[in-house]
Amino acid sequence: MTLQVPFDAFAETAKRVADVNEAFVMSRGKGCVISCANPAKSVHIVSASPRPADEIKAELGKAMTVTDGIWTEDPSFDLEADPITSAHVAAVAYESTEHVPGMWIDVFADHPTHVQVLRSMYDEFRQTGEVSDVSFEEFIRQSNPNVVVVTPAQLRGFLDANMAKVRT
């Protein structure tokens, strides 16, 4: 079982839930992925940060032992993979204040949950001023969002199908 947590909660959660004091950090694009696991407890904890791996290692190193690497449950995980080829595309259709539907799209290095996608959208809208003093819950209620996450395998399938159409 995998638990995804914000980076700020990673060290405390790793110790409390997984009962471990060692984290692994792997660069991904401009940011990094942080992971730990306790196979005996069947617990895997991951986090992602847009900050560089060296910065995360230094900060996390104050709370626990940090090693280069990544725990993954995917046996086909490729350490050298280009983040673009393993990108998960998230799209959110929502009711906008204009009289047309809104569409928000982002890309994630790992498969995000719907809540992670919506939180990212909310945070971006807050940062750009598109949403003012509205709670996350109220934002969700008012926008009536529909979230879709497209995996790398699905993207490859769509591309292969479209390429086949072009060839015929």
C-alpha cells in the first residue's frame, strides 16, 4: 500500500507510519521524489517536491538518514527514464464564472490522486488571483469539477492509435 504525503509531513509520517528513519531521494525533472518503505509492514510512503534533490536531501537529512534512490512498487520503473515519457496528464473540466466551461490541464511525474490534482489547481488559481478568499471545499463545490488522469500507457495507446490512422 502506498501513502502519498506532502513533503513537509514526510519525515514525521515515515517514522510514525512506516517506523523507518531512512528516506530515499531521486531527481525528477527540476524537482524530486522522496520515498521510504517498510516491507514487513507493507507500507510505502512517497512525496514529491518541485525543489532540487540536493536541497531536499539537506533539509530531510536533519530529521533522518537520506540516500540516493527510490522505493517503487512498479517493477518496470526506469531510473533513467525521461520524466516526459512517464508523465501523467491531469485535466479538470469545471464550471467557470464565465458562461462557458473551464478546462485546466497539468502534468505530474507520478500518478496523482484526484484530490492532489484539485489541490494543485486550487493553489494555482489562488496564486494567480483567479480565486480569492474561498476555502478549498467551497471552491470544489462551486466549480463542480470533473477530473481525468491519463497515464503514460494510455497516452502511448492514444498516440499509437492515431499514428495507425495516419498510416492508413
